Amino acid sequence: MTVFVRSGDRAADQLRLVRITRGFTIHAEGSVLIEFGQTRVLCTASVEEKVPPHKRGSGEGWVTAEYGMLPRATHTRSDREAARGKQSGRTQEIQRLIGRSMRAVFDLAALGERTIHLDCDVLQADGGTRTAAITGAFVAAQDAVDQLLAAGTLAASPIRGHVAAVSVGIVQGTPLLDLEYIEDSACDTDMNVVMTGAGHFVEVQGTAEGAAFSREEMNALLLLAEKGIAELTALQAQALAG
Amino acid sequence: MTVFVRSGDRAADQLRLVRITRGFTIHAEGSVLIEFGQTRVLCTASVEEKVPPHKRGSGEGWVTAEYGMLPRATHTRSDREAARGKQSGRTQEIQRLIGRSMRAVFDLAALGERTIHLDCDVLQADGGTRTAAITGAFVAAQDAVDQLLAAGTLAASPIRGHVAAVSVGIVQGTPLLDLEYIEDSACDTDMNVVMTGAGHFVEVQGTAEGAAFSREEMNALLLLAEKGIAELTALQAQALAG
Amino acid sequence: MTVFVRSGDRAADQLRLVRITRGFTIHAEGSVLIEFGQTRVLCTASVEEKVPPHKRGSGEGWVTAEYGMLPRATHTRSDREAARGKQSGRTQEIQRLIGRSMRAVFDLAALGERTIHLDCDVLQADGGTRTAAITGAFVAAQDAVDQLLAAGTLAASPIRGHVAAVSVGIVQGTPLLDLEYIEDSACDTDMNVVMTGAGHFVEVQGTAEGAAFSREEMNALLLLAEKGIAELTALQAQALAG
Amino acid sequence: MTVFVRSGDRAADQLRLVRITRGFTIHAEGSVLIEFGQTRVLCTASVEEKVPPHKRGSGEGWVTAEYGMLPRATHTRSDREAARGKQSGRTQEIQRLIGRSMRAVFDLAALGERTIHLDCDVLQADGGTRTAAITGAFVAAQDAVDQLLAAGTLAASPIRGHVAAVSVGIVQGTPLLDLEYIEDSACDTDMNVVMTGAGHFVEVQGTAEGAAFSREEMNALLLLAEKGIAELTALQAQALAG
Amino acid sequence: MTVFVRSGDRAADQLRLVRITRGFTIHAEGSVLIEFGQTRVLCTASVEEKVPPHKRGSGEGWVTAEYGMLPRATHTRSDREAARGKQSGRTQEIQRLIGRSMRAVFDLAALGERTIHLDCDVLQADGGTRTAAITGAFVAAQDAVDQLLAAGTLAASPIRGHVAAVSVGIVQGTPLLDLEYIEDSACDTDMNVVMTGAGHFVEVQGTAEGAAFSREEMNALLLLAEKGIAELTALQAQALAG
Amino acid sequence: MTVFVRSGDRAADQLRLVRITRGFTIHAEGSVLIEFGQTRVLCTASVEEKVPPHKRGSGEGWVTAEYGMLPRATHTRSDREAARGKQSGRTQEIQRLIGRSMRAVFDLAALGERTIHLDCDVLQADGGTRTAAITGAFVAAQDAVDQLLAAGTLAASPIRGHVAAVSVGIVQGTPLLDLEYIEDSACDTDMNVVMTGAGHFVEVQGTAEGAAFSREEMNALLLLAEKGIAELTALQAQALAG
């Protein structure tokens, strides 16, 4: 069996070059530009001293996310969602996923009655925008929390550990880590995996684009994801230490 | 470790009573009421002799789904989406999932330039509405296709095999098959699994509601799902033979 | 003059077979499936312990209705209103009619500051869905009120009498009671009549689809409606006694 | 029994002063300001040389209406529907009524494949805006048709007769013709009647605001309406002759 | 160079016939029909005893405007914004301009915590609708304020001076005052100027429709605007004295 | 009179540091990051080989713009317009201004039947986002046109000259060029000026935020704007030569 050859001679189990730039913009409490190869997502964390209705009076905070894509982040221009007057199903699905992933590592009681809004806006897309968004949003959230700690607003961190995400998939029979756009378009099976720094699963979303996949294929993909996320977690730590 | 006790002494790896009633309404080409215990979903299949713009002139057909919940299908009344003027992110996520699941077993070229619309409306909810919807929609789609075959509109079936879905989850440490509402509310990990009759995966969507889950827990859940789906596939076949 | 022959040899002044099934779903305070022949409407009554803004602090309650039609309740599939993002003018007109009809027999002060929501969802349509909805919603409302009385929340019933509705029309010169779809499509004049159990009018809505109608024709139609509603009121009472 | 005294000593069966001003604005093919006392509605008829999708290729034309109320046409300012982003249920109900009423006197085949749009905008409201709108829209439509006839676009008129409308109601036990706002607010029963010049009914919409009404009351109201509409039809003819 | 000849032999620096009719409708606190030639705008001022959220508790009032155009105010019918479900960018731009212009002459603290809503609805359009709206809205606002003064609600007027507006433009090389529709369509440069009675600028919005314009052309246009606004201010004063 | 002191000792007639980075993202035909001090706007130009309906079959092309602001581009987070479901009046006003400004230097016939979409998205805001957007969009449009020329799609450039924009205003009596946010908030008069490379005006939009402004003040502002735009035009040329 021939193996799929990746651009730039990337190995099947190799991440693209990941870069995490903190303080990318000046106003937000956390502002991170994350790059997975050519994919670039700006993740900002904004702290608001109030909570949505379902949390009012609960003593707990809330962490939520919104996702957007600039119209020409992609190969061909797509419509601006603000102009069309509604967010697509895909956008809503992604921002719900980011929000759940962030909340998985937050102790909402320790956050107190405030909200952290994570805005993930794709400046340039080349596959894996949602996993880059989750990985970058964590760093932005950490920066915002550190600022609350530094200001004495919070006495202890409500963050219980890292969270990061990566895509895996099977292209022409080969399981690959961190798909770029051209691979994503060609893949039979596509899986987004969100894990904690401790190596546990937060979300697993696998979809057979072409033929359904076997249990063995799934096992191979999960192994790749575990490897990738361990590396991403280390990169997050390194960026936060920088 | 104590094991979670299910209502009606149901075993951890046991489905609820599943009933599939074909011909529940008279106008649709396929009309199935599917019940997973107290969860009741009406699935209709409607054939339309045209396709959406992205398929026009392709020679291929399309299979798509919409999902809705009657306002008082649930314990407390929820707003009517038509009155609010938009479908929630949850609704859109579910109907996209149903559509992808159905297309996984359809040969769109063999369907020809026509659309099958699957409408899944929840009359009564008690957990697992999306998995019941997928399982029932398959039967409705089969009925619609059989009608096209009987009429000579299609010479051969575009359906390549069964598709069914079930939820699994971990409640108080116990992996359970086919969660009802009370279990779903209490669970730490919730996974929806869609599989073909041949035992391959179409979709896997696992979410840690509380603590993240380990690889071993995931394996236990996938085993349960495989068992449940084999049974659901048999029930579909039995209903279609009836 | 030849007289129009109805399906199943139904007489011109004869209702279709009417069936009223209480407790059709389990969550709502009142849940009634009403059938006028092949027309089937699920009517649920939900009690909410608050009122809309215009009644706040008034000491009075509110009774309101929403109406929907499943996409494939009809011969050909119609768009889902939630997906289109708005309710049609027809839908709004019908739900306003149902709400007014219910309020006509309610003493809102005796109800106290709470709301009864009546959701009328058409599972299968064959003409007369709005009149079936009104007739069924009354029974669901009565069940909800009985539950409030049984719980001691209300000391006396705020319901002052029955309300029911029926359609009448002139088809090929023959005045008919309770039109089914095929008759409705062919009729020259269509009238929906809502009356109390005491035989008074709550709403009369007559429309000339083809030629305008004379005073004599109107009188003939009103007579038919009075007969039909007396029978429907008796069927409601029988169902509630069951 | 004491009889309700109307403002300006108007008799119970007397219309308000009705004024019909043709050519009120310059651009429209028909432009009529109609006044029923203090109620003033601007009705324009616009001819468009195409038809909506459901009439394309049918050889038939279409007549349709839209209704609006300026925000300060009323005692207290109401929200602008364009700013709120949707038309109320009441607005939609009224414009559907106007459209059906106009079509009742139009031979759509004789109109040919073109559309007449009737825009009825209330400049000042004092009760009876929908009935004034129908009565004025007929005159505007006639002016537009006369222009098509004069231009030779149409060889024969597609208008088969007059149509006009009036409200009737029971206030404090007294049946009244043509209710003004203060009467409308106080009435127990409110009925809008649309009739042809030949004295046949096009629409009858009666609603019990308070107590349900008897057959005798209905007969009294219909008599009043017949009288009022005969007078309105004469006024239309007089205006068109002017 | 030949000079553009205007309809009715109007001079280049001459306003159209301007008519200001106060009390055009009966309900509003101020109601003015303003005509600039064939352009007719109904401007009403409504007083509401509350303020929008951003002014609550500030002790200050608010003055705001909405703008609309009847569907057949124009040569060919345009869609009704309420039916389309949103206001166009042009409408929003105009109503924001009117609001800012009115606030420029209002002392919001002296108004107290109440809102004046100015509704400017175009009954007939022939160019210059926004400038007519501003000029008329000022008169309506003055009438509303006078009523508040007469009632003793306000002790002193919050209005600091007149505000009026006019359009100027260059058509075929000739600078013209107060463009009518046919001139507006043909012009190279179009400028709307809003000024106070004291001769200062509130808004200047110049747009090159064709070729960009020079500083000299701009100066010529501003001179024309100053002349026109001085005349409009005098006409406002005369109408208010009437 | 004391003169307002600007941050960083900037002179009253001095632009902020302007940086123009071409090729900021990879997919668009033109992609420019423009910075006016801390204000950063990403401007992309996308070529589409079709035109909107009003240009179809005309032989002419179209140039249009959309504007957006990332939620946390500002000091405090603002709502995402896509999530709210509509663009604000301010957004629409700005994108209409950008579109008109670009079209002022385009020969639409020479462009042929294609559209250039300019997307201006504010990554970071510190005053002057619309003027930065126009200045940057011109460079992006030039890059897109150069690509069409290089590919032989166009034989000659449809661009007739430069266009750039700058804000000017009066703060505490001092006329200032290129206002940053803190100055903009404090200013009495704010004017946005769009000019061609040849020194002619395309748009002038001046607004008195506080007191109305005199003719002399306006002249002072226009002088500042002319100076600023001459410098911006030179910077554009330099960036395009780079």
C-alpha cells in the first residue's frame, strides 16, 4: 500500500509548525494569534463582570465562545454572516464546541459571577480552524485569568488544567495528524479530538465523509490525537512561560 | 463500587423498549413513529423531484433532514422556534447530524436528481431524541425508496445498508446503553454513536459533561454502542419486513 | 339541482368521525389528540406561573395559543416555519383566532396571575385544522384547569362554559358541514364558526372564495354550524367524563 | 333600555362623513385618500408588468395588498414595523383581508399577466382603518384599470363590480354602524363586513370581544352593514364619476 | 458655458415653493406636512415620558428620529421595508442624520428625562426628502415643546435655535440650490447641508457622484446652501408664528 | 488660547505613524494590513467573475465594500453583528461610504462584468477606522487589478487615480489631523474627508458633535485634510512600489 505524501514532507504523525503569539492586540484581557501552519486564528478573551440569566445569583461564572471567519479567510470569498443576518449551522456548532471545551477545564464556582468571552476569528484558513481556536483560546483565557489574579480580583485560579485540540483523519488509507485543507477535502474520515493536559478526552467528534470506519481505524486515529495533543499542551505551556 | 440502578430494572447494556410504527401518517412517502421508551419521534420521508443548487445538473440526488421538538414535548414548555424566528444551535447541530448519517448509506448517483427530505419531529422527549430520529428516519427513507422502486421511478435501490444510532454514557461510574432523560442529566460522559448495519462507524460524538474521560472508558462505551446498534438494526429489519 | 356527493356517503349536515384522546403525551398538564376524520391535531395545555407584560400586576391571568403544522402533515411537503425564520400570515391568523376563542370562555380574574399556553400542532391535515384545534384545545385547557383545582391552586374553575368550532361551506351549491380538504378546495364559500356551549357566537369568519354569497346562503350555513357545534360540545363533555 | 349616544349626535345606523379624494399623490396609477370621519387612509394602486411565481405562465394576473400604519397615526405612538423587523399578526391579517376582498371583484384572467399592488397606509386612525382601506383601495384599483384601458393595454375591464367594507358592532346593547375608535374600544361585538355592489357577502368577520352574541344580534348587525355598504358603494361611484 | 435650465424657470439659487402645514394630523404633539415642491413629508413629534437605556438616570432627555417612505411615494413602487423585514442602509443613514441634526439644537438636560420621537414619512418624493424632513421635523419638535411649556411640564424651552437643511449640487457644471429628482439623478456632486438659524454648520455631507469636485466648487455650493437655509429658517419662523 | 496636547507630542497637522503591509494573508487577490497608529484594519480585495443584478448585461463591473469590527477590537467588547443577526446603522453607513469612495476612482466599463469585493475588518480600533479602511482598500484593490492585468484578463487598468481618506476635527478649539480615539471622543466637530490623488473631493462628511461650526473652522479643517491626504497618497504609492 502506498502512503499519502504530505506537503513539505511532513510525517503522518507530525503537527504543522505551531506558533502562539500572545498580546497580539492591545485591548483584550487575553489576545493570542495562533497559527497551525497557514491557518491563523485570533483568539481574544474578554472579562465581563456579569453572567447570563441562567447563572444569575448562582455564585458561579460562565465561559462562552463565539467563532467567526473573515469573508476572505478562505480560497474563495464566502458571505459575511453579519450581512446575511445569521450564523450558519457550522458556525454555531463550532462555537458551541469551543465553549464546552473551555468549560471542561474551568471551575465556574471559583471564577465567581463573571463571564469570560472567547472570540475566535479566523484570519486565514487552511484546515483545522476549530482545533486551532480551542488551543489558542485556552492561552487567551489563561492570560485573562492571570490578569484577574494579578489584580487581586481572584484569589485562586479557576483553571484546573490545560485543554487543547487537534484534528486527525484517514486520507487514502493513511491515518494523519493535523490535517491541512487539501488533506481535509480528500479524507474519508475526519475526527476532531479535544483533550486535557492530563490526557483525558473532553470531546471526540468523528465523521465518516466517505466510507464508514472500523474500530481499528478509530483506535489508530485516537493514538495520533493523543500524541498531537501532548505536543500542543507543551507548546501552550512554553508560550505562557515566555 | 455500587452500580447505578436504572428505572424498571433495566440492565446497563439493555435498550429501552423500541417500537417502530410504519405508516403513522398518510400523506408522506415514508412515515414512521419510533419510540425508545417514552421518547417518541415522528419521522417522515418526502420525495421531491428536484435538488438543491449545489447538486443541480450533477446527475446526483440529495438526502437532507430537519429536526423539531413540539413546545411541550419536554417537562417544561420551551419556546416554539418558528415563533422565536430561528432554530437554536442545538437544533441545527442535530439536523446536520441526521442528514450526514442518512447520506452515509445512500448512493446519491443511484438516487438520481431528486431529494429525500427527512422530517424528524419529537412528540415526546425522554432522552435520546436524536438517536431515535436517525434510527426511525432510516426506516422512513427505506419506505420512500421502496415506493420509488415499486413505481418504476428507480430501477435499483440507492440504499447501501442500514444506519442506526444510539446514545451511551457513564453515570456514576457505570457505562450505560441508551440513556433516558434522568440518566442523561446525571451523566459525566455522553456519547452518540451512529453505525452502519455492517458494524462500521458513521459518527461518534462524545462529550465530557463533568470530568474528562479516559481511553478505557471510551472503549467500554463503544462496545455498548456496538451491541445496541446491532439490536436496533435487527429491529429496523423486522419492522420493514412486517 | 344535483347535490354534491361526499366521501363515505356522509350527509351534508353530518360531522366526520370525531375522536378525542386525552393524555396523548405525558408531560403537559393537558394533552389531547383530536381527530376530525383524517385531520389530527395534538393540543397541549401548559400552565406557567407568570403572565405577559400587559397583565403583570393586574391580578388577571392570560390564555394564549400557538399553532403549527408539521412539514409533511399535508399532501405535499411545505417549508418548516422555524427554518424559514418566520411564521406565515396564515399561521398567525389562526393562532390569534384560537387564543381569542379560548379567552371567550375564561374568566381571567378567576384564573389568577398565571398563563395557560395552548399549543396546537397539526400531525395530519385534511381540512378543518383550525376548528379541530379550537375544539381540542378546550378539552386540554379543561384538563389543565382540573389539575389546578385538584392541586388546590385554584379554588373555583375560571372556565365559564364550552367552546367549540366547525367549518361550513357551499360546494357546488350545496351547504355542507365540516369540510374535508377536497371539499374545502372546491368550495365557493368557506365559513369558520366558533360558538359557546350555550349556543352563542364567539367568532364568525366567512369568506367567498369564488362568487360572493347571499344572505340566504349565510343563514343556511349558520344553521349547519349551530347543529355541528351542539354535537361537538356533547363530544367534548363525553370525552371529559370518560 | 337606554341607547348609546354617539359623538356629534350620529344616528346608530349612520356612516361618518366619508370623503374620497382621487389623485392625492402624483406617481401612482391610482392614488386615493379616503376619510371615514377622522380616519384617513392613503390607498395607492401600482401596476407591475409581472406576476408572482404561483401565477407565472398561467395567463392570469394577481391583485395583492399591503397595509401599514404610520407610527403616530394613533393616540400613542406605536413602534415602526420596519424598525422592529417584522409585521405584526394584526397587520398581516388585515392585508390578507384587503387582498382577498379586491380579488373577489377581479377577473384575473381578464387582467392578464400583471399585478396590481394596493398599498393602504393609515395616516390617521380613529377606528375602521381596514374597512376604509378596502373601500378606498377599490377606487384606486379602478383608476389604475381605467389608465390601462385608456392606454389600450387592456381591451376590457377585469373589474366585475364594486366592493366596499364597513364595521358594525354592539356597544352597550345598541347595534351601531361604522364604529369610531372610542366605540370600538367599548364594544362587545365587532364585525367587519365586506360586500359587493350587488349586495352579496365577500367577507364576514365577527368577534365577540366580551359576551358571545346571539343569532338575533348577528342579524341586526348584518342589516346595518348592508345599509352602510349600499351607501359606500354609491359614494365610490360618485367619486369615480367626479 | 451654457447653464442648466431648471423646470419652471427656477433660478439656480432659488428654492422650490416650500409649504409648511402645522396640525396636519390630530394625535401627535407636533404634526407638520412639509412640501418642497412636489416632495411631501409628514413629520410628527411624539413625546414619551421615558428615555432609552443609555440615558436612564442621567437627568437628560433624548431626541431621536425615524424615516420611512411609502412604497409608492416614488416613480416606481419600491418594496415596503416592514414586509422585507429590515430597513435599508439608506433609511438608517437618513434617520441617523435627522436625529443628530435635531439634537444639535436641543439642550438635553433642559428637556429632562423624556424622549421626543420624530417620525418623518415621505408621502411623495421628488428629491430632497431628507432635507425636507429635517426642516419639517424642527417645526414639529417646536410644536411639541410648546405644548410641554403650555402644560407647565417644562419651565423653559430646551430648544436653542432653529435647524434646517437643504441640498445643493452641481448639474452640468452649474451649482444649483434644492435639487429636484431629475436634477439629483443627473448631478455630478450632491451635498446635503444642515445649519442652525445662527448660520453655523451642523452637518455637511458631500458626495461626488461622477467626477470629484474641487475646493472652488465646494465653496460655491456652501454659499448656495447658506442662502437657502437662511430662507428656510425664515419660513419656519413664519409658519410657527402663523 | 492653550492648544490641545496630543499623545506622543504629535503636531496638530501630523498623521500618526502609517504602515501598509501588502500580502498580509495568502488567499485574497489583494490583502493589505493598514495601520494608522494603533488602529489596524485588514483590507482584502476579492475578484468575482460576475456582477450584481443591477449591472447584469451592462458590460460594466461593480466595486463594493463590507466593513466589520472584531468584537474585541475596542476597549470594551461589543456584540458580534453576526450573532445579533444584523449590521448596525453605523456599519452600513461606513461600508456604503467605502464602496462609493472606491467607485469614484474606478472606470466600471473598463473593469468589465466582474465585481471587486473589498472587505475591511478592524482588528484593533483607536479612531479613524473608516478612513484607514478606505486608504488600505485602495491598495488592496490596486493589487487585485494588477493581478488581473498580469493574467491578461484586463488589458488596461480601470483605476483612474488614487483615493485616500483622513479624519479631521476640532478638539478644545484646536483643529487636528487624523484623530485617535481619545481625541475623537472629545471633539466638537468631526469630519471625514475622502480625496483623490489629484486633490479633488470625493466625500466630505462633517458633523458637529457639540457646537455647530463656522465657515472659518470648516476651511481650517479642509486644509488639514488636504495636507494629510497628500501624504497618505504618497505612502500608498510607496507601498505599491515596494
